[in-house]
Amino acid sequence: MVGFLFRVALIVLDHNDIFNPPGGNADALVFTRRAFEWSLLDWPNLLATFNYKASYVYSTIGAIFFKAFGAHNLVLPSLNFLAGMIVIFLAASMTYDLWGRKPAIISAYIMALFPFAAFNSVIALREEFSILVFLIGLFFFLKWVSGKGFGWICIAFLFFPMAVMIHPGWIGAIVGVALYLTYFSIKLILSSVKGAVANRRNISKLFSSIAVLVISLTFIAGSGGISLAKGITIGGENEEENVAGLIESRFEQDPLGGSAYPGFVATGNPYTQPWLIPMRVIYFMFSPFPWDIRSPRQALGMAAMLMYSFLAWRLYKGWPLVKKKDECIALLLIFGALVFIFSIGVTNIGTAIRHRTKFLGLFVILAASSFSTLKIRFRRL
């Protein structure tokens, strides 16, 4: 209810031009205008606009709703509103399964009240839809990791590619799953070498995951590759060349925009200056820092910096529990892959805040490992 009321207030303020959520109105206008134009087409031509490699697949979704129910500026924000409410539920539900009631309640409040998560729910951007589809896939994937049957990972791999269609950056989820598969395989082999007998469930889990992963990666490669907005190409004919030159090329361009990274973070040679990549990761996850603030509007980003610093601290406090759960190892690998992919490509603080909000729910689930020990004290004045 808190999340619902907060988002209603934001929609009212935005619709009446009292307060516009920062960083997305220009893109939202483009998505909405294109959706309206496509809604004027007949159904066959409208459906022909669907292109899973293009960011405007979100406009195709909007055009379908415009065509079916009529065009209005609040149609796409309302769909994102609904998606945002389900996102709160999914994050809290997965937290409850892993850590219990109190961490789930705290997680729900974070997802409901974190400003930048709420902004995604009330403006016409593809972020909220992609977050929803990713978290649905993550929900089923965790069920499989915890020991459920083959069907759960099959359902998960229906949703992960859908998330990639809406926003290609979610390819990090598939990369993270591949990393978990490698970890699990090595773990199983080492235990067998030491004399432990691999049980039937683990062997079935290994072969089922390999089968689904191979099918998914074959689909991506066979479709000509997925080109990410951040300069990353997965699959396709020139994959080797793109991957080889990716990291260095991402450090050759000067940062743009009023909230661009400082030059010592954005440019250089990552091979002769190996600290550049960790600096990129730090700036992506925790900026803006006080010395980066140039306007009152940018100061709003401090809320993001404080929230992600808090979550990192709680993850550190709960690390003894996190490292013991296979589900958390899988979450960490997916989280790490997403952070690395976006960190390399982003050189603007505003863009960093928008992109890292995509996996706020994933970060909250991990940080919730220590929420049960969190105490809020009010001192009597």
C-alpha cells in the first residue's frame, strides 16, 4: 500500500508538471510518440514492427495497447505502475523464501520507497517491464537451484530471453547462469574426486542446466547476435573481434553530459592502468560522490549513493550466511555479471543510477541476509 500510494502521488505530480522524475522524460516521449504512430497501422503492419534486437520493442508493446484500448499519455505509465507493484512483491517473496519474514518486510519497504525504483514505475520507459520479466525468470531459476525439477529452469529460460528482448543488458543474467553452471560443475567434480558420491538430483541438475543453457546460447548466436547499447555484442560473426577490443575501446571516449564521470575514471588504458576497471565499478555502483555534485538536481542522486552503500554494508554483514547458500552463489554471479557489463559501458552518473536500479531487487535480496539483525532505534528527546 505504501508503494502504491507513493507511485500514485508521483504520477499525479508528473502528469500535472509539478515534479517530473529526472533522467527519463525525453526518452519516454520518444517511446510514447512512436507507440502512437505505430498504433495507427493495421494489425499486420503493427505486429511487423516487433524486433527483439531493437530497444523500440517497448513501443510495439505500447502500440498494441493503444490500438486495443485507445491512446493516452497515461497508458504506458499505468502499465509500468502495475509492473512496479509486482516487482515489489517478487523481491519480497524471494527474500522471504531465503531469509524469513522480517527481512522480507524490510525489503518490501525498500523496493516501495526507493525514489529511483518508483520513478521507473511512473514514466514510459522500458526499464520496469524488463525488471519485471527478469525477476520472474529469477524467481523460477532460484526454485531450480534450491532443488526443484527440470521444469523450473525451463520456465526461467523462457523469461530471461524475454528480458533480453526488452533490454539487451539482461544478457548478464544468462552470463551469470553460465558462471553458476561452471561453479556447480567444478564443485561436483571435486566432491567426486574426494570420494563423495554424487547424488541423482545433482547429476540431473547438471545435465538439465547444460541442455537449457546450450539451447539458449545457440538461439542467441544463431539469430545474428545481440548488440548491447553499451558496445557489447553477444554472438554473431564478429564476436571475437568485438569482445577482444571491447574493454579498451570503452576507455577511449570522453564522457558526455552534465553528470559525466571525472576524466581519471572515464579515460585511460585499462591494461597499463589496471585500477581503472575497479574505479568504473565503484563509480557505477556508488556515485555520485559529494565532489561530483554540480547542481541541486544532481544532489537527488545522493539518495541512490546512500542506499547502495547501505546495501553493500548489509551484504558484508551477512556474508557468512550468503556464502553457505547455493541460491546466493547463483545470485552473486548474476549480479556480478550485470555490474561488470554495465560498469564497462557507462560513463555518466545519471545513466549509472538508472541502469543499476534495474537490479536493485537482486541487490536487496542478497543484502537481506543481515536484515534480521537490523535494529532501528529511536532516542527519546
